Amino acid sequence: MTTLSPPTQVRPSAATEYNPKADSRAAKRTRSIVFHALSLALIAVVLYPALWMVSSAFKPSSEIIGNSSIWSSNFSLDNFVTAMGGIGGVSTAQFFANSVVLALGSVIGTVLSATVSAYAFARIKFPGRSIFFGMMIATLLLPFHVVIIPQYIIFQQLGLVDTYIPLLIGKFLAADAFFVFLMVQFMRNLPRELDEAAIIDGAGHARIFCSIMLPLMKPALISSSIFAFIWSWNDFLGPLLYLNSPEKYPLPLALRLFVDQTQSSDYGAMIAMSVLALLPVLVFFLIFQRYIVEGVSTQGLKG
Amino acid sequence: MTQTLTRHRGTAAAPPARAPRRRGADTRAGYTFLLPWLLGFILLTVGPMLSSLYLSFTNYNLFEAPKWIGLDNYTSLFQDERFLQSVGVTLGYVVFGTPLKLAAALAVALLLNNATRGQGFYRSAFYAPSLIGASVSIAIVWKAMFGDQGPVDQGLSFFGINLGGWVGNPSMTMPMMILLTVWQFGAPMVIFLAGLKQIPQELYEAASVDGAGRFRKFVNITFPMLSPVVFFNLLLETIHAFQIFASAYIISNGEGGPAGSTLFYTLYLYLRGFSDFRMGYASAMAWLLVIVVGVITLIFFRTSKSWVHYSGDSK
């Protein structure tokens, strides 16, 4: 504090006293250390369940309960071997394949339908647009439980229960307004001059959409794909309602079956299977975390 | 904007008839592009909503034709003890879980906003649980963690707190479910953090000049400037909390136990509709949920005028 005023000019040679910011720099350093220590401690608490899950998957069942530590000297792959064996005569690889089919179908359907619909909302002027846009926003807030019973009745009468069609058709019809909204927000931030120039050059909306919008939409397309994939991967209620045969089950339903049949006796295998079921999500997250987190923050801000 | 611009340029080059033609083409193109959403909206949302409204006034079990019974479903709901219990469970979860989750989100966002480096890493690490928290896998893990002799029980015993397993104890399942939702504070946190970044730094500098302390700055600058984001998070998280299903289903083996303490609204709706095949009754429950969520949304918007501050700039 004392070094703050005149001395700085009087004694420029003394390095420690010369710098008027030395004091605040030290304070900054302490603040930074406190900040990182606090954040890391919090992260340790928040990520404990995930760490415990991963470590338990490698422990013998007898060590999982009655033991809160992450470490064990008996780590082995036994649980994964049991988990890969599957359940109800269906292999876990089959469940995986089912989940992949559903998730890829969801990604394709969602991205296609949401971009096309969002282009109409964001870039074309037509009567009724603002009314429909309002309705689209309203469906964002609508509890979807109000439609599951009639939807089930319809699909049941069409003989489509126990197929993937009821689970995928909504994705191809942009039923999840979140994605449409995300794309609309993204498109609105793209410069309009591009469309205007293209219109003058005689391009129609199809051309503008394909040649101008789509290439610029890449970040939104990627984050939508990731969310569509992860949500489909984790979806439980949809498959629970529509799928009856175990050989068609995706992982979440297989997990439930596994829990039902082992009745908590083999914790190790149960948790190993949970880890396997989350693995693709975790890998996606590690690779695409930027897109995911950015997607979430922009979605919220422009609300 | 596009409209006026193109029309203006159009008149210079082409005959005046061009503007209306362009508008007609736009209308056609608009509805063509909107088609997937429009079909989905009519076939998968509006249609089913109307038919579930109709079904809610009937007795329907999927196998015989629906029988009109007027308001019977609605009146018997309020004499159904399991229904009333599910309302209580869900309200408790929404009323305690959502504010706690948002408080955690805001606190961590304020902490991370101080970061000079490493913010990206922390933000992602805190966000991770939001991505997996509602999954079946985490529900299984949660059940194991909060079971008798599980790590939570063990950890608390270390401090001399002996609660036993939370999963089997009707008075501890709610705190357990609330912890599960608070654990997923990352998604609203990321949104808060983005909101904090938009607050102009000059405001804080001006406040410092005026001698405002940390607390004053939070109350007079941070919170008002952040209030639209708080409002957005509060609304979405509340609506979301009403719809919790998978975790409750897995943790209670699809029964809502012990002693109905995890019988969430949507779980009871599912059991009524798809185990008992009382689809009219379940439809009445679904419509009641829509009405409640609608009323809550309305109340939020009405009261927001008194505490949500929208600054003049449009962006």
C-alpha cells in the first residue's frame, strides 16, 4: 500500500516497490488459488457419484455395499463379463444395436424436420406464421403426458405397438419444439443480406435453404444432433410404453429388466451394465462438450 | 424487412405485378417448409390433446368403446387417496427441489464467473450430471448409493449420523429425490453463466465508484440484470420437475414405494393408464396436469412484471 504513490517515480530501480500493481497481483494470486481450490472441491463432490459408479463396476459385488471408497484392490472385469451376457436370452450387444438404431433414426429425423421447419419460421414471411410460432413455443411448455394416451391408442389401432415407428415418427415431424426453437434462434442471427442477395440472383427458397443456410447452420446442426442422440439414448418412457419384446429393447429398458430379474442381488453386474449404457453418452460429451454447453447457453439466453 | 426490400428493388426492374406474385410464392414455400412441423403439430399434439380431453369424460379401457360418464373421473380423482398422495409428493418435489437446484446453479455460476482461467473445464464438469441425471443408469446408481450400508449411509455414519438406507425409508426418499435433481444443477448454471457474461462491466465500475460493496452490487446490479434468465430457468425447471418419471420408476421398481413416498404424478398416471388400463381416468389426470402447469405459467408471467427487469436493448 505504501508503495502506491510517489515512490514509484522516485525509485524506479527497486523492482518490488516499482510496480504499483504488485500488491494487487499477489491478492489476485491468492484469490485465484482460493477459487480453484473451491471449484475443485465442489467438482469432487459433484462427480463423486459418477466416480463411484465407474469404480463399483470393477469391484466384486461384496465390496460395493458397505464401502464408500473409490479404490479397491480387487478390481476386475468380471462384472462386465456378466453384464455383456445380456438378459432374457438377448445379448447386451443386441440391446446396444437397438439403442443405436433408435438414436440414429432420431438424429436424422430431428435434424431434417427441425431445420426445414425452422427455416419457414425464421426466413419466410407468410400469413399465419406468427400464430404458428406462438403455438410452437407453447408446446415447449406443454407436459407431453397429455398426448401419450391418445397416441398410444392410435398406434395400437394401427398395429404399430412393438415397433420403432411410434418412437421415431415424432422425430420426423419435428414434434420436439426444443430443436425447432434452437434452429430458429440460430437462423435469426445469420445475416439477412445473404438471402436478399440470393433472391435478387433469382434463387428460390429451396436453393437458399440448401446452398446458403445449411452450410452456415453447421454448429446448430451438430449440437442438435448430439442432443437428439443423447435424449433418444436415455429415453425410457417411450420404449416402456411401446416395446414388448425384449429383443427390441434399447438399453434403458434392458437395464430395467436386468434390475427386475436380478433383484438387486448382483450389484456389480447391474452397475457395470449401467456404465455400459452411459458409455456412448460420456464419450459424446468428452468429444463434443463445447457444442453441448454452448447449445445449452444460447438456448437459454435468447428466451 | 425482406419483403419491403425485395419489393422495392423489384419495382425498379420488373413490372409491379411482381410483388404479389412473390408473396404468393412465399406463402406456398412457407407452408411447404413448415409441413413436417404442421403435420406433427396436428397429428401428434392437437389431435391427441383433443381426444384425451374427450376421453377424460369417459370410461375407457382400450378394449371396449369409451363410455361417457361426464365429470365422474374428475370428481373421483379428489376422493382417490393415491391420487392425492401423488399430488403431495410431486408438489413437495417441485416446491423444494426446484428452488434448491436453482440456488445451487446460481451460486456456482457466480463462483465460476470469477474465473480467469479454467472456466471452460469447470463449466463442462458441472454440466455433466445434467446430461445423464435423468437416465435409468443413474437411477440405479442412486438407489445403490442411498441404500442400506451404501456409500451415503457409510459416509454419514462416519459423522455419527445413522439414518440407515434412504431408499427403504418413506421419510428419506424425498430428500434423496431432491438431491438427485439438485445434482443436475449444471444446465441452469450454464444458462446463468451466459447471462452473467452479458452484464456490462461498466455498471459494476460505476457502482464501485459510488462505494457499493459486493452485496449491494449483487442486489442492485447482478440480480436485476440476470432476472430474465432467472425467470426463464425458474419456469422451465418448474415445468420440468412436474414431469419426473424414469428416476422415480426405477428407484421404486415402478410402484412408487415405499409407502407411496415416490408415487410421482406421472408415475401414478402411467400406472392408472397402462397397468390398470383406466385410460379415461389417466386422461383426466393428464388434463389436470396441463391445467395446473398452464396456471403456474400464467402466474409466473403475471408476477414477473414486478421482479423481472428487461433492459431496453433488444438483443
